[in-house]
Amino acid sequence: MGRLLTSDFRPAWWLSNAHLQTLWPSFARRRPHLSLPRRRIELPDGDFIDLAVATTAGPRVLVIHGLEGSLQSHYAGALVARLIESGYCPLFMHLRGCSDEPNRLQRGYHSGASDDLAAVLAELAEDPEGAPLAAVGFSLGGNLLLKYLGETDNPLVASAVAVSVPFVLRDAMLRLNDGISRIYRRYLLDKLKAAYRRKLAHMGLPADPALGAIDDIDTFDDRITAPLNGFAGAYDYYAQCSCRQFLPAITIPTLILHAHDDPFMYPRTVPYAHELGPGVTLELAAHGGHVGFIGGAIPGRPVYWLEERILRYLDIQAGTPPLGREGARRTAPDQVERTSRARSGGARRQRRLWVRRSTR
């Protein structure tokens, strides 16, 4: 059995609402400018996955985005930049069709595409550096990661972090149809439709006249996601791919970070301690929204707790914080260009504060 922990996260008083926690980073957070070389991994079915790979030395960490995400997503770029600054070597995995080039097959990515993750990790394990120290998955990417860990006897990664995970996909879809959470449903559905239209055009296929009438993600999954990926329908897709059923089998060190007020999920979807595998720690915060977790006592000066918590966990898994963090920043100045020197200094000050606290 795993562990249930109460998080020490406290939301900024001026962002105490779950929706403010969720939306603030998307609209107000300045993103780092990342310039990372691409590595293409060919998949067994003839398709491909593109990775954005840092060239810094240090423990390797695979980062997996959420629904319709990319390296430009606020949470993704921010974590990748912090990993580089902290002496790690991040590898960002664009799921099928989410890089700057459409994938080759009609099949796309989905919440349970653990076979794609397995193929990526298998190739990375053949590198001279060996398998990554850790994988970090956000939202859909976290579900995919936990499914992989629970269905694989010998996962090719040493540890994992999953953030704001939709443990039960059917419940997540119901939540997005409920109350103010429908604003997220509309936003995500519009992105899914646009991506599908681009895919049809790229493959030279006619536009789908029924696409415009789809008004919820359940229907989109039932008519498009499920049949394109070999499922009988949306319910079959959700039943096979929800990660909660795979949690008891996870044995490697795995941290799951979740907020009770996540507007993408009902609190009832949070698993109990007896459902967690021996390697799993589920850290629950009362507040934090969906991939939010923003603290800070001064309005307009947020503290992004999530990245600090992930780095602290990775430092433990590495045995010691990677050496030469300042050197890592110097060796790859072209990879992370901060939008503000003051902002970069603030990030370094936050890191020094954590180091001082951890030595007490």
C-alpha cells in the first residue's frame, strides 16, 4: 500500500479560487523562450514522436504534456526551463501530432497511449546515458504515465511525478460538463476540433460535416478518438485507459500531486490509500486548481510552488542535487532566454531559499 500525504501548499490569498489558480498561469505568466534541438523517434507502426531535448549534462527527465499541450504550454516550458537551470537534462515528449509537424497516421494521441511512451523509453534506455532518472506527466500525460507504470513489469524509468491526473476519465468528462467547468470544456473541445480539421486537411481527406455539431468532449471521443484508436466507443476508451485501476501495481517511486478543488475532476475520483501501489505517494492539497498551485503573499508576485515541489522530489531521487547548476546555466545560454532578468533572479532566489530550508 502506498501513502497519502497532506500537502503543505498554501494558495496565494489573491488567487484562492480554484479557477483563478487554474487560469492565472495561462493568461498572466510570462513564458521562457526555449530553443531545443529536436529528436525524432520512429514508432513500430510507422508513425513518430518528436522530443525537444536539452543538451545540458545531468540526470535526464522526460516531461509529458496534457491534452492539446506542447512545449509552449505554460506548465511545460516553465518546468523544462527550471530543470535546465537546476542541472537536469529535460527531454520533452510531444505526443503524436502535437509537435510542429502532423503525424503520419490517422491514429492520434490519447489518454491511454502507453505504447507510445514505452517505445520512447525503450529507445532512450539504449542511449549511453541509460534510462531517464524520472518522467513527469501533466494531466492527460500524467494519466498516460501512471497507466504505463502500472501495466509494465519493469518500467524503463527510475521514478515518476504525475500532476493533476484525471484518475477516472468518465468522471472527468462529467465534471467538465458541470457548472462553470464548462468553460474548460469549450476551450479544449475547440482545440480538439481544430486539430482534427488540420489532420484531415493534411491527409487530403474531406472535412467532417458533423464536427461542428459536437458540443462535448464525450461525443468527440465517441465519434473520433475512440474509433481512430481501436476502441468500441467513448465508454470503452475511458474504461480501458483510466489510470486509477493501474495504481495498485506501481512499484517505482512515484509522486502524485493533486488538489481537491481541481475543476477538471470531482473529489470522489481521488483514490484511497489501499489503491496505491507500494511505490506511490499521493500528496493532496485542499486548493491548487488544475496544474496551478500558485502561492505568494504579494499580489502580482506569484510563487510557482509546483516546480519547486517537483524539483525537491527529483533531488531526492537523484540522491543529491545535481552538481554544477551554475555551470549548467552557462553551458547552454541559448536554450533558455528569460523574458526578464529580474524574473530569472527571482527564480534563483527562490531556489536558494529552498536549499536553506532543507538544511534545517
